[in-house]
Amino acid sequence: MRMKTYSIFLRDRTQAGGDPPRLLAYEIPDRRAAQALVSVIAASYQDHGFNPATRVHWFRHKDSVHEIYAWPQR
């Protein structure tokens, strides 16, 4: 039986081309650990937040707004 694992993705919301999300981490064995990492990474930037509707964290770096999230979310 294969254990469910989680990944962390980063997406630049200000790019016009709509590049696909970048994989930052994978094979995280625990959903809470993956979500905690996402939260800590976003909070490490001065301008950051959380969208409860999409359950996605975001942060601003220079002139770009990035979304960061764990997948799968549930």
C-alpha cells in the first residue's frame, strides 16, 4: 500500500504568460507538515497573506505576487 504524500508548489501571479506552478518540495509524508511549511515560507516575507476561499498563501517579492500551496489540499 502506497502512503499519500504532499508537495509544495509556487506560482507567480504577475507573469503574463501564465507559467505553470514550480515544484518546491515533494514527498512530504504529512499534510499538516506540508501546510506548516507553506505558511512559514509565506510569512518569511513582510507582505504576505492567506486566502481562505482558495486555501492558498501568498507573498509579495519585489514586483511579483506569488501563491504558495500544498497539494493535494485534502
